[in-house]
Amino acid sequence: MIRFLLKLWPFWRPYKWRLFGGVLCGLLSGAAEPLLFGTVYVVVLLVFPDQSTESIPKKALEILQKILGIFKGTDTHSTLFVVGAAAVIPIVMLWRGVVTYLTTYLMNWVSFRAINDMRYRAFGHLLNLPLSFFSKNTTGELMSRVNDIGILSGIINNFLAIVIRDPVTIISYMVLLFTMQPKLTLLTLVLGPACAIPIGIYNRKVRKSSAAAQTNAAGLSQKMYEAFSGNRVIKAYNLEGKVLDLFQQEQRVALGHQMRMTRSNELPGPLMEFIGSLAAAGLLIYFGVIAKTSPAGFIGFVATIFLMYRPIKNITRLYNQMESARFATERIFQMLAMTSNVVESAHPKQLKAQGADIHFDHVEFDYGDKPVLHDFNLQIKAGQVVALVGNSGSGKTTVTNLLLRFYDPNRGAIRIGGVDIRELTLKDLRNQTAIVTQETVLFNDTIHNNIALGRPGSTREDVIAAAKHAFAHDFIMRKPEGYDSMVGDRGGLLSVGQKQRISIARAILRDAPILILDEATSSLDNESERAVQAALEELMKGRTTICIAHRLSTIHNADKIVVLQEGRIVETGTHKDLMHLEGTYHKLYSLNFQKTVVKNKAE
């Protein structure tokens, strides 16, 4: 419990004064209910003269006498006294209502903001983790970890109110019991721990089931993500039944965990109630046969015990919820404790990429399982267009990933203008780089906003100009709402070529001195490719461009072609030079590029 509070304290600290106010009101609220019951009990005994007042402690009578001091000399059987005594009850009730409301309001005010801060920090932390983290964790698992914070939301709301209020309520009721029957109360305290036996048994089951349920929740999220994102393939191969069966299997496992948790949460309650009923029967025998007390004394004592059941049950449920949240809490704070292996420089230098050469100096890199680049050396002069070619897995995309510092090399260095990129801030490096990839990433927003991501704060005119250069303006204007048209989830309302042109417009708008084209025109038809290629060639003027492409036009126009094979540079030169060598590039050209020519002629 203390460890849990210490972990949450940094998120509560900004709101500590409201938290302390809620704690104070919680303490007052905890004492209010027993005080209300005690007040009603004493007032009833005083108002009805035929009832014995032997069970009322002298101290309580003195306090009540002071409260009713305005009625000095008034007969205790008069109407005025009865009205005055009865008036104490609504006064106490009003006080109880005010402090209870303030407790709930202040505690929820603090907990909601703490949870929002935690969710914001967790989401931001995930966004800033390196690309290697996302390649090792499924989308469903990451979504589940962020959703774990929602589990904490309900628990913290209950925790703050219950852990402050209900212990005070129990203690206050115990004080009432001691004033009524001290010996019997002491006996009750001795036998009371027997009620905790079923709680301890079932808490262990809750702990095991909750950990399994959290793991299963990540599996369900992943199944849904895969089904929704891969829906086109699922439909094409008639896999709906198969996917539904897999989802149902995950659901059956989840149902089993949930029912075990439900049993473990709910069974202790009836067991405690049964034990309480045995105690009530024993008290009835004690008061009826041994103690010979009045009915009022018996009812007051037994009613106090039963009134203690609700706060005890609340604390029991809270403990079970805490056990359920323990696994989720550990996952959340483990995630927040993760650090990026792409470390920012403590004393960063400023990058001036315009007119600067790029140098890969003896770079070696692997993704953990096998080497990808071996002693990679490449000099790219400012303003050059360099094309990287090679079979899949040869390391082409890895080169650009390292340049953008999605990863850091295991050995060697990458320099821009003589400055090691590890000495730069990630923001500065990536602000001076634009990228267009084969897999177009669009957000479920307007066309304008997706293009404007290239340079936040751009005007409408800037966005339109970039779209025109990317030959996207015409199809955008044919949309019902033009630039304010929504692109849909992952750009689902646009064709592949349209999405690619919006992505190119975004890169054009960025106007960065370094340009990365990762098979940027591979998804375009011939007509669109010719139009976009012209825009790209215009964009590449005066910029250092690294191009990964299979299209003939880009390769022909490159200042240097770098041929990679199994992470090594095997050939460099212009298209004409490499074709004359009749080496690896010539084979790639013959096998791959000429197929494209034949296909284009056929079309």
C-alpha cells in the first residue's frame, strides 16, 4: 500500500492542497456517520421517557446537555425540549452531507487530473521511445499498456475516498461499542480476525487472475488491431470465420479470468455476512439470557456492529481491487522507466545541413539477431542525388534509418558537415530532413492538415502551392470539401496514388536541405509517376537526396548509384558506368528494371 502511494505521489503532488483538503474532509466524513447514529440513538432514548438511559454513557449525556443548553429549565418531557433534541439530527445530517460531498468532489478532482497527467506522460513517453522498441512490441500490447491507466482511474477514485474515510468510520463505531459494552466489544475484537480468513484466501486468487487477465487483454487488442488493419486480406481470402474463431478463443480465456476474479471478489462478502449473523445470534442469546439488557441497548449494540459491515466491506473490495491493479501498475511504471538507447547529447551542436556533405564512416549495425551493415563507408556531397539499390535485406532502408537516428550504429559514425549526428538534437536533425516513404502515413484528418504537418504553422497558400508542385491540387479540388475533406482512417478514402502525392506535397512543404525518397513513386501509375517525378526532380535541385527506388527514371538521373549486397557496398558509379561494368548492378537492372520497361510497354 505504501509503495503504491509513493509511486502515485509525483502525479498527486501538483494538486497537494486540494488533496489535503479532501483528506481533511474525508476524516470528518468518516466520523460523521457514527456521530449521526450515536446522536439519533441518544436523542431517541431522551425523547421517549419510558426507555432506559442506562446504556447512554454519562459523557454523551453531558455533551447533549451542553448542546441543548438553550433549553435550561425546560422540562425534558415538554414539546420545546423534544423539538430541540430532534433538531440536532438534521444539523448533524447537514454537516455529514457537506463534508461527504467535499470529500468526493476534491478526491475526484485530484484523481482525474492525476490520471490524465499519467496518461499524457505515458503516451508521450511511448512516442519518444526508439523505433527498436516499436519493432519488438505489438500495437495491441502498447494500446493495452496505455489502457491499463484506465483501470487505475476507478481504483484511485475509490482509494482516495475509502482509505481516508472508512477507517475513521470503523474506529468511530468501535468507540461507540466500547462506550456501550466494553467487555463484549473486546471479545468481538478477539474473534473478529476470523472474518479475514476468507479474504486472505481469495485475495491470492484475485492476484493470479488479474495478472493473467491483463496479459489476455493485450492479446484481444492485438487480434482486433490485426483484423481491422488487415481487413482487405481477410476478405480476399475468406478468413472472416478463422479470425472470428481466434478472437472467440481469446474471449473464452478472458471470460475464465474475469469469472475467477468475480468469484474471488464476491464470495468473501456472503461469508462475512454469515459469520456476522452467527455473531448476532450469539449476541441475542447473551443479551437475552446473561446480560438482561433493555431492547434499546441490544438494538443499539447490534445495529452498530452491522453498520460497521459496509466500511469493512468497502476496504475489503478496495484491497481486492488493489491486487487486481498491481500487475497493471507494475506494467505502467515499468514502461515509464524504459529509456531510449538513442541518447540526446548533453551539449548539442547546431546543425547547418544546407550545403553540407554527409559521410558514413566505417558504420556497422545489426538489429540484434544478425549484422545488417558491414564497414559501410559512403561520402555524399552536398546537392548530390545518390540512389541506393540492391535486393531486399541488403540494408538500403537501414542506411536512411541511421541517418534519421531511428537507431544508432554499433560502430562508426555518421557526420553531416563534419559533425557527428549523435552530437545534435533529434529535433534539429529531423527538422532539416524530409522523407517520402513507400508506405504512406496519413492521419484521420483533413487533407490540408495532413500536408501542413510538413511545416507546422504553414498558411493555406503554402499548402496549396506544395500540393500543386506534387500535382495533387486538381484531385483535391474535385473533392466535395476540397482541402477540408477528410482522408479517413490511414487515408482509406483516397487512392494509393492520391495518398502518395499528399505525402510528397508534405515533403515539398517541409523544404528541407536533406531529402530521403524511399521508393516514393513505386505505388503510382505511369501517368501519375511522370507528373510527380517532374515535381520531385524540381524539389531535388540544390538538395542532398538519398533515393531508394526501383523506378528507372530516378536511377538514370542519380549522380551516384550505390549497389549494396548483404550490407556491403559492392559497386558505385553512374548508371552508364555501372552498366558498362556488367557486374551486380547490371544483373539487377536486367532482372528487375527491364521487367518494369516491358510492363510499361504492355500497358
